[in-house]
Amino acid sequence: MEQRQHKYYVYTLLCLRDLEIYTGLTTDLKRRLFDHSRGLVDSPKIKIPFKLIYYEYFISLEDAKAREKFLKSNVGRAQLKDSLKKTLRDRRSMPYRMF
């Protein structure tokens, strides 16, 4: 009998109000984004509206947790911002005027 493989997602959202990024971990990315958009996630860091700008898929919870921890560190956050610099510079799809 085939074992069911677990899925873990490490994701990063960009808050379109203040351009801050938020990184989290979930087993159901679609549901988590829905919950974020409805304000059902207990996190003061992410504000609506937001945009999913990055995610990774893991089959190991330990690997996913380690990656989330790294991306939340100063070095990891800097690497993520560097690798997404074009995405973070692109203002065309952002609904708020940036000053």
C-alpha cells in the first residue's frame, strides 16, 4: 500500500500597504491564503491586501521548519529580498500609491 506523502509549504507574502514581507508555514497553501485574506490568521504582521510573492514545497516538516526559520532570520530575509528584487520593485500591480 502506498503511503500518503505530506505537503508543507513555506510562503512569503508582500503586504501592499506598507511593503513589508511575511513568511509562514502551512500544509494547505490555498486555504492559508484564503484565511489570510479573511483576516482569520492570528498575525499582526500581515495586513490586507497582500500578494503571494514566493513559496517552496517540502515533504519533510523538519526541512520546512528549518527553511521558514532561515527566511525569517536577517540573513535569510536579505537573501530573499535580493532574489526577489525585481518583484519588490515592480509597482504596476500594487493598488496603493507609493510615496
